[in-house]
Amino acid sequence: QDYESKKLDLKNPATFRDLTKPIGALNEERLEYFRQRYEGMQDAVDFPFFYGTHYSAAGYVLYYLVRSMPEQMLCLQNGKFDAPDRMFHCISHTFRTLLTNHTDVKELIPEFYNPNLDFDFLINARGLQLGATQNGDRVNDVTLPAWAKSPRDFIKKNIKALESDICTEMLPRWIDLIFGCKSRGESAKEASNLFHRYAYMGPADLANLPTQEERYQAELHATEFGLVPDQLFVGPHPLRHETVDESFISQDIGRTFSGSDDLGKGDAWELLEPPSATSAREEAGGPNGVPDHSVLA
């Protein structure tokens, strides 16, 4: 989380984000807002949540990849780039936003740790016209921390940070939040890691929604805001030096809704097309009034 220093100290715990907490819980003041909102939902909705948005979705990935995949961003944004102030233009600015914005809890993407040191997502090699921010700065190459000599050096140091002793010790707790025992249900609530109910839905949950409109809204939410990954681990992930007991690995890998023990097991799925495409197929004759899930793999 240190994007301000001139030299990166990988032996200083203050250099690192607390990986035992989700993005939304890194700022205690903002987390208090999410907690109060959660409590306010208790009598208003059946499934209250901390975060209405998610840490990974197509739009969030393309936010980082707009320079290397502009065509996909233009497709997502109806032929236009986002407003310059909202685009990925500065590493430190992006991190500050993640700590303060109530609608921004996205994680980094693998490209930040690419072992091949590919840095095309950090430079405007195509000369894209991305506009200028309100303070007049032209959006061009991504502004890197002072400790990074170049985009290649930035990625190289990210990899070193990921493989450092401090990060290695915390990483299993992050796995618990994303893929493991704190990713859903009561444990997710206790870890301030609970998302909108639609983020946990799988094919069986989708089919069991009572109306076509609710199914459409669930698919739309998945497209726009993302899905919680399948739960791979049912117990705390072991540290690197610990003996692995395979009992912590889930025997029922497949998307379930909100920690359900029965629905959706074995039905891992991925939304490949927007709900509009699904609706078009449904109008053409989806079975039993349920959307044609040939778009779900």
C-alpha cells in the first residue's frame, strides 16, 4: 500500500496492505459506514449486505486494461471511454480511491504480477485519446510510484512484494476471504466480507427465482458487478510451512447461493454474455419460461 515513498521497503509491515481484511474494510471510517448501512437493511430486505458492488467484474478488469484492450472497453461503454478523472491514470490515486469511495472495492488483477513482466497495460502505446482530468493533466501512461524506475521495474517489484515473507504470511488469510471459509455466510459477515445476494447465485438459484424479471435482474447484476468465486476451501488455508490436511478443501466445488448446502452444487458457471442476449434467446423459446442457459458454461 506504499505508493508514496521513493524507496520500497519490503521488510516494513507498513508497506503492505492488511490482507486479512477485504478491500472494503481497510479504512475503518468507511467500514463504519458499511456497517451502519448493513444494520439499516435488517428490517428492509431479506438479505442485507455490506457491499453492493464487487471486487472483480468485467468493467473493473477493463478499468486496468483500457490501454491494452481499448476495443473491449469501448464495447462495454457504448463506444466511449469513461470520464478522464475516473480512468486508470495513477497508481497512488487508484489506491486512495479504493480506501475512500463507497462504491469502489475492486482488487488488483494478475497483470500487476505478470512473471513475463508484460507492462502494455501501463503505457499508452497506441496513442489513445483518453482526455484530460479536471486539473488539466492529460491521461496518457499510468503514473507510477516514485520507487518504480519503469513499468517493467514496477511489475518486478510487485512480484517481489508478493513473494516477500510479510505477504507470504498474510496471503492465506486473503485466500480465506476470496476462495475460502470467509467468502460467504456467517463467517463472511463476521469478516465484513458480505456482498449483495446476487453475487452468490448459481444456475439452480437463478432458475428458482419466481419471476422472469428477477432472473433478468440477477443476470444483469452479475454482468455489471461480478460474482463471488466458487468456495474452494471450507477451512482456513494453511500457511506455506504447515502440513497440508486436505480436509480443508471443499468436496462440493460449484456455485451455491449464500452458503447454501444444497442448491447449485457441481454447477460452476460463468456469465459469457449480457442479459440482453439471454433475453433474446428466451424470446426465441427458452424452456419452461427459464432463460436459455446455453450462455452459461
